[in-house]
Amino acid sequence: MSRRSAPPAWVVVALACAGQFLVVLDISVVNVALPSMRADLALSATGLQWVVNAYTIAFAGFMLLGGRAGDLYGRKRMFLIGLALFTLASLGGGLAQAEWQLLLARAVQGLGAAVLAPSTLTILTSAVPEGAARARAIATWTAVGAGGGAAGGLVGGLLVEGLSWRWVLLINVPVGAVVLAGALRWLPESRAGDGRRLDLPGALLVTAGLATLAYGIVQTEAEGWTSSAAVAPLLAGVALIGLFLLVEARTKAPLMPLKLFRIRSVSSANVAMFLCGAAMFCMWFFMTLYAQNVLGYTPLEAGLALMPSSLAVVLGAKLAPRLMRVVGARHVAVFGTLVAAVGFGWQSTMSADGTYLTAIMFPGILMMLGAGLAATPLGSLATSGAAPGDAGLVSGLVNTSRTMGGSLGLSVMSTIAAARTGADTSAPALTEGYALAFRTGMGLLLGGAVLMLLWLPRRSAG
């Protein structure tokens, strides 16, 4: 696209944010539809969890490949390919007639999202000059992404009650088609290619390692930590991740150059993002289950109950750049994480007969306000030390860390909650399991806050 016909920056930002919104929305929108999916397709308890994890693991495992592909072959091209794949998989999932068909569609959705998501941030940063304007654009991108995750409950509730669970997936088809048409017309192409090949073995190894680890964690709930059914996949997952690191250290064109982790801002921010994702990703999953399975809310009521949290995460993401200019990115990230930890601690006091204000609304606001405050400075720090040619890769790494933490965190938290609940499915027993998951999340966040205070760069990143 020529300079003369280049679209206004806000158009590019809007399209990039729309792509990110769809990607993140689909992580959470299925939560309120899970009981309906289970009844219609006769899903097993493990299959129910994999409706979420099939998407997030494919998303996390292939996102580095998606980021590198955007750098080499063009960010617009990867945006279009990823969005088209995502939209077609949404159609397949909405029409699924069996458990395996739904899980396969969710995995392909995750693959499409992994190609699409890194390009959204790189397209945005390429269109907006560095400085305060870019910080505001990144904050908008973060807020839209966070809002997509938060709005999933409400959107899912409306669709499940008004139509059926299938529409939580089918709704992506017309929306995806509109964004696809706009991107084809207005997005400029950019790349930082150097002729290197994609590291497909690396992508397959890290994805297989994550999936195997998650499967092993899930098996521990039914079989125990010392059983061969759990130990074998856990060891295999660790071995695959180790093999991935070995391949990355030896290949000429690694998917994830390990040298990036010598940059303090990249390594520290990504580890912090992993820990935050492991705790915060589970919030929507357990809150919707608590609202429906314990308090008796309908899917729509559960979505409406989480709306204040939706607004809080957007507010936190928009406030973060202003605070960063005053106290620096590190302090804003630590403060946001501590606010979220307080919310998790409050939520862990939940009871089987809790009231809306104290059992859902106020702790939910604190959890998501903290999440919004922490995400923007961590994203800014993680990308601040990268070379232009690695922009897409580092953007993918940021999302990978958060989503990888979220997918493994969901497996761990679900296992912890199920172990506490046991065979008792009464409201008090379910509540005890959910509460333990939130206490575990609080511990993760407190550990993450200490790590950020000690490890994140001290300089301000505005």
C-alpha cells in the first residue's frame, strides 16, 4: 500500500483490536455454555475441560510460530490466514455432532488464533509511532482483549438462552467475515523477513509438550500423582519441552531464540505474565461454574453478574499508561498484581449461600481491575527490548506466556478443585473446591508480585 493511500491509524488500530477481541472472546465465551454442551453432546467431565484446553493449548503452542510467520511472510497475510482459519473452525464447531468433532474444531480455532493474534499487536505498533500515542494504542489493544475475555460470559449467556450453545461458536462466522473484508481492504502489509524458514519441529514439540503436560495433570485427579497413568504423560511432557529447548538451542532459525531471554525485560516480564495467566485465566471458568452450579444462576444471569468485572478490567488497562508515566511500569505491574491477589483472597471466602455483592461482584472487580493494571506494563516491558525484526516473535511470546500459564493453570486448578470436592457434588462441596482454587491463585499472584519487584527493570516504560 502506498503512503498516499495509507488508511488512518485509527482504522488499523480498530481492525487489529477487532481481531484480538475475537481471539480472546473465544477463550471465555464457551464457559457459560459448558453445561449445555455437556448435555447435548454427552461430554465427559474430562471432555468438558478439554473444550477449553484444546483451544488454549493450540493457541499457546503455535503462537510463536504465528509471530515468526508474520515477521517473515507479512503481518497482514498472516492476519488474513489466521482469521479465515479461525472463522471456518468456528463454523465446524457450531455444527459438531460428537465430542471429538467439537474438540477438533476448538483445536483448529486455537491454531487460527495463534496465527492471527501476534499480527494484531505488531500491526498496531507498526502503524502508531513510538511514545505516548503507542502506549495509548497498546492500552486500547489490552483493554479490548481483556474486555473480550470479560464479555464472554455475557455474550455466551445471551446466545445460550436466546438460541443455543452452538451460537457461541457460530456468531464468529459473520463477525469474522466482516473483519476479514475490512482487513483485506485497509490493512497495510509489513514484514521483517530475512529468508529464514519456519521452525515447524519446534512448534510441534512445544505444543505436544503442553498438551501432554496438561493431560497428565488432569489424570492426577482420577488416578493419583503416583499412578503410571499420570506420571507417564507428565514425564513425557517434560521430556518434550526439554527436547524443544534443545532444538531451539541448535537450529539455525529457531522459533524462540533463547538469546532473547538474556534481555532482562523480556525474560522477567514473560515469567511474570506466565504466573499471572496461571491464576487469572481460571477466574472466569470457576466464577461461571460457581454462579450456575452453586448459586443457581441461569447462563444469562451468570454473564450479567460478571459485567462489573468486565468493566473493571477495561478500566484497569486504560488507567495503566497514566500510572506508568508517574511511577514506572514495574510499580504499576506489582500494584495491579497485589490488587488482584486481594480479590482472589476475598473470593476464596465464598460460601454455598453467598450473596451477589460479596460473593461475586466486589471480589470480581478487584481481581479484574488488578489484571487490567498489570497486563499493560508487562506487555510494554516485554516488547521494549526487542529488535524490530523480532517484534512479531516477542509479541507472540507475550501472548504465549499468558496463555500457556492459563492452560496449564486451568488444568492444575481444576484438578485441585476436583480433589477437594471428591465424589460429593453438593453445593457446599463444590464451593470448597472452587474456594481452594482461588486460594491457590492468590498464592501464585503474591509470588508473582515478589518476582516482579525483584526482577523487572527499574526504569520507567511509558
